[in-house]
Amino acid sequence: MVLLASTPLSANQLTNPGFESEFNEWKVQEKQPVSSVTQEAAHTGTFGLHLSGPGARIESERMEVVPGQKVTLEFWARATSNGLAVVMLVPYGGNKRPILNEKGNPPVIIVAKKSAEWSPYKVEFSAPEDATSFGIWIRSWTGSKGEADLDDFSLKIE
């Protein structure tokens, strides 16, 4: 008798959702470092992501998807100002390029609101017709001021 372990499609698809393994499975592409993994930025666990100003550019690993599947993104954030922390849910096509809207942006953009307390964020989106994978982009707008903490990301595909 053989038992096969399998992960249901509704389980969190991210390997390092809370930055417990620092930036493993996340790609940091910043001109000047503004992102760090710190204990002070943890919502749960030991570590979380801290943004200390504009110029953050972090991308998650990509997860496979088929057109029409429901993609659910959840995370927790707190920020000292509105608009510093921006989280984008990004579909990719077969050419491995992001599928952007008519304005050149990902179809789902969540802006963390000013709050000293941790706030939950959640969005659901259906995979576009030509999508083959999804990822998360974390950015901080140029010219934005303040600091933000993000943690406990969850990306579910069903």
C-alpha cells in the first residue's frame, strides 16, 4: 500500500509566505536597498518584510494556473502613510511576460492604507484566458514616504 501526499489546490501556493527564510523564493530587484526582513516586521512567526521608503521591487515565485481558475491573494500590512506599500497580483502568459491592462498595469493592485495596527487584505481574481501562471509584486511608489510592514502572504489557486 502506498500513500501519496498531495497538496490541495486551495492550500497556500507560496513556499516562503512569511519571509521566515528571508528572501528565499522572492526576487529583490532594487537599485538601492529599501526592503529588509526583520523581526520587528513580523505579524506572526519570527520575521516579516519591512519597506523603508520608495523603490521597493520584490517579486514572488510564480505558480501555475489555468484560465478561469480563481486566484485568491491575502496578506497583512501596516504602514505609516498611505500608498507606500503596493501589492500587485500579476498573471503571466505563455510567453512568460506579465499580462497588463490597457494602462500598462497589472489587473489587481492593492495599496496598503495608513494604520499603526495590522490590517488584513484580500482579493479574488479569475485567471485571464491566456494566463499560464501568477505571481505577486511588492512595490513602493517613487516619491512616497514612510515605512510599511507586510507579512503572512497567501496565494491560493482553485
